[in-house]
Amino acid sequence: QVQLVESGGGLVQAGGSPRLSCSASGSIFSIHVMRWYRQAPGKQRELVATISSGGSTAYGDSVKGRFAISRDNAMNTVYLQMNSLKPEDTAVYYCNAVIFSLNSADYWGQGTQVTVSS
């Protein structure tokens, strides 16, 4: 069974630079696109960043220039380096990946809370 597990969230001061990690485990053949989403209280889930299997990246307008997504294909892990954090970045951050396995599907992590204090 494939699982995605995020880590690295917590309470951060404005201007801080934490890094989130998301590791996939299980019977994985390959991982296609990997994404980070976030959802703030009372708001819709927002796409933060995307990285293809080849390393091409794309970002939401609200984080462009501040966040960086990367991946380690050998470790089946995706990272989100967050810089210059603002209180409005406070949200639950979710990892998402299209994974080819015995049960190929779009998988989600359980989410990790990031709270930015001003």
C-alpha cells in the first residue's frame, strides 16, 4: 500500500524559512508529478507548487519567488523550501503525487500544519 507522509511543519516566526518534506513508501514503480497544496481555515485548497518527474517546476502566484519545490527521485521524496514566510502562509500543507504502483492513483498525504506568527 502506498503512503505519503509529510513532515517539517510547526510554528514559525514571520520571515522564517522552514522546509517541508514528503516521502512516499510502498510498492512504487515510479512517481510522476508531485505537488504541494495548502488549505487555510475557511478557504479552498490552493495549489502551491508542482514538480514533474523531470524536474520542471511551477508555482502559485502567492508563493512565487519565495517557495521552492524540489524532489529526490531516489528517495521518493519531495520538498518545499519556504522562505520569507508571512502570516497569510498559515495553512495545512498537503503533499500530492501521481504514483504508478500495483494500484496506480493520485495519492495524498495527511497534511502538516504550518503556523506563521507575526
